[in-house]
Amino acid sequence: MTFDYGSVLLAVGASGAALSFTLFTNWLRQPGSGFLMTWSSSIAIVVLSVIMFAFFNATGSMLLGALACILLTTAIAVHQGGVVQFRDGYLPRKQVAALAAVLALPQAAAFALGFDGLGFLVVNVLSAGLVFYCGAQYWRMRAESPAALGTIALLHFILAVTFVLCAVVGVQENPLYLDNGSPQNWAEVANLVASVIALTGIGGLLVTVHQERISRQHRHNALTDPLTGLKNRRALYELFEGRDVPVKTAIVVLDLDQFKALNDTYGHAVGDAVLKAFAGIVSGFLEADDVAVRLGGEEFVLVLPDRSVAEATALAERVRVAMARTVHEVDGVRVNCTVSAGIAISDKPGRSFDTLMRKADNTLYLSKRNGRNRVTAPDRDAA
């Protein structure tokens, strides 16, 4: 079975148009995901390049040939910008424009001098390098979604190889001049077939990775307190859902002292600032496996794996002292706020989270009853 160059070129244009439309409609639904629009634009430029190639083949016009090649490398440069935008959250517009201009110069010079064969050699070499570079960036990002991003990188590498083949065959057949139209050999057809596969595969996988990212973000939002950035009540209870608390896990319940009075006196803006500051203080004392949770209102919980009562008490005491020494200033208002804490620890297998929470609440009650701004732990290394 052989492929007709014109038919495969048409297939590239059709698949590119469909992909560009798909990415654009996804962007309309999620305008905050600007990389979708960038990717859509890059594919739209590919489609324009295909149209120019078709006209170049029909007319042999040097201007159309140059425009077709420059549009192709511009599309890849824009796609590279989309990769950065997907990874880092911003589009480097100036760098994309500069890259597109640098890539266009040698192509324009070759066609202006009448060396259309050389122009195609240049576009193939430049495209191979840039496509490979894009693939390498996806490869480095594959930890986010190993299968999808790894496949995207592989498709880029395959496409880059076909551009290299086009350059090699072009040097052998028509190093400087063409005969009124694009070079049409087995390497060019292979490149077009690879382009159809790459456009379809990369486009679908990029949408998949984006949807996975959205799902993870929704999951993160569902388990995160929006004010403090700590985990929320749902995340805390999911942590031990269906299983007992491991031995030597400490539960520390913290409650800001007289916080309601502070809120009523100074307003919610001051209260929110105090809550956020306290969350920052707590986070600064935690180790990698520790979990900090805003349970609700002014109540917080720490889950501290592999801790003794003494170690958990020492950490809670450091938090208490740091909070007591902190002056919170909001719009010229300066306030102090202290915190009380109660501790429980899982001393043997079979301890449920609810049981430990009740025990920690009981020790917290003792801290409150005995004057606030203090840490109360069990009398011994037991719950």
C-alpha cells in the first residue's frame, strides 16, 4: 500500500483543523487554562502552513514556499511556548516571537536567493531540532502523568526523526533546487503520515493530561481549607477512614484562645489574618510526614507519626510559645492571640481515630480550664 502525497497532506490539514477546534472549545469552557488556546493557535498555524504548501505545489511560487515553511516553524515555536505555559503557568511571548523570527531568517534567505531546495533542507533541520526539544521537555515532565506524557514525548521524538530523514533524502536528491513544488519522496510521505499520527495522538493525550490535572486540582480543593491552605476536616477523616491509627501516632488538638471575642471586637479581617498566621507558625514546625488540619473555626489538629508523648508535647509547646510571641497587625490594628493544646497518643494497636480525638479534646479542655495558653498531655505515654 502506498500513500499519495497530496492525500496525506490533506489528511494533515484535516486532522490539524479538528484538533485546533477541539482545543479551542476546551479553552472556551476553561479560559483559565491559557495553554489550551496557545496549543490551538499553534495547530491552526500548522493548518495554514498546509494550505500554503498545497498552493506552492500548484504554483511553484517561491513566496508561497517560503511562507509555508516559515509558518511551520512558527507553529512549532508557538507549541514550544505552550509547553512552557503548561509547565510554568505563563506564556513567554517575547521568547516565542524571537524564536520564530530567528527560525524564519535562514528560510526566507534561502527562498529569496532562489534556493528552494535549500529552504526545505533548512526547515526540516530546524523543525527536527525544535520538535525534539519539545519532546525532551515533555519527557522531563512525565512524573505528572507518566504514561500520557511519556507517549507525547515519544511521538515528538518519532516526528523529529522523520524531519531528519526528510533532510537526509533532500540532500541526496535536491540539495539546492526543486522542480516547481515540494519534494515528494518516501521520507516526505513518512513525515506527513507521522504528522497525522502525532497531531491526533498528542492532541488527545494533551486533553487527557489536562483533564487529569483538573481532577487533581478539584480533589486538592475538596481536601484543603481555602483560608489557611492546610488540609480540612474531610482530609483528616479520610486519612484514617477504615483503619486504626498506627501505634506511636500523636494527635494534637489546638484551639485559639478567646478567638470569638477577638473576631467580634476587631472584625473578621483581623480574625482571618490571625488564623493564617497561626497556620504558618504550625507549618514551620512540622516534619515531612506530619499533617496539619484546620478542623473548623479556630480549631486545628496535628497528626504526628512516630512520636512519643514527650516529643509531641515539645512540638506543641514550641507552637504555643511562637504564637504567644507573635503580634498580628492588620490595617493598623495590633493584636495578640494565644493557643491551648491537648494531646493524645496511640499507645497500642486497635486505637480508632475517634477515640484518640475524644482523648485529645479532653486534654484540651483541661488546658482551657486551667487558664488557657498551655499544653496538656496524658499523664503517661498512653492515650
